[in-house]
Amino acid sequence: MSHTMMNDDCIKDCSTCSETCYTMAMNHCLQMGGKHVEPEHFKLMLNCAKICETSACLQLSGSSFSAQLCNVCADICEACAQSCESVGDMDECVAACRKCAESCREMAA
């Protein structure tokens, strides 16, 4: 299996980001309400969780589409980090998204 198809750090960062976004959305955001559950922000968090999960799965399978998906994943992670930062009180999510975006960019390069 080629190195570009599977990267353990990227898989771990994608999985962590997926879990963090999903957990924060379903627990923190729903409990906080207000701007935490505005449709664009909330949908972006769920989309980020799903693309990160999918990215990890494609890498685990050695898919030749991993690099392409990692580029999209990085874009979504960056958008989610910005959204979480602007909403505020979501540092854990911001950090996970930024780390995942960085790993995905390296993996896709």
C-alpha cells in the first residue's frame, strides 16, 4: 500500500475531529442553544464530522481517492474551525478541526 493512500496520523486526526465535532454539536451546542444551533454552524459541524469519518475510512481501505477527499476534508475542517471560533466557547473543536486540516493537507500533498 502506497504511503499516499494511508497515513496513521491523518487517520487518527480525522477520527478525533469527527468524534469531537459530533460530540460538541450533539451535547455542547444543543445545550447552549442560540448561535450554537444556528443552521449554518450546526450543519457545518455535522458535515465536518461526517467528512472526517469518511476520510478516515477511505484511508483505512487504501482508496486511491483518499488524497482528493483529504483536500475537501481540509477545506471543511478549516470552515468549521472558523465557524466554531466565531461562535465562541468551542476551543476543543477549533483545535481538532485545525489539526485535522493540517494533517489532511500533508496527506494530500
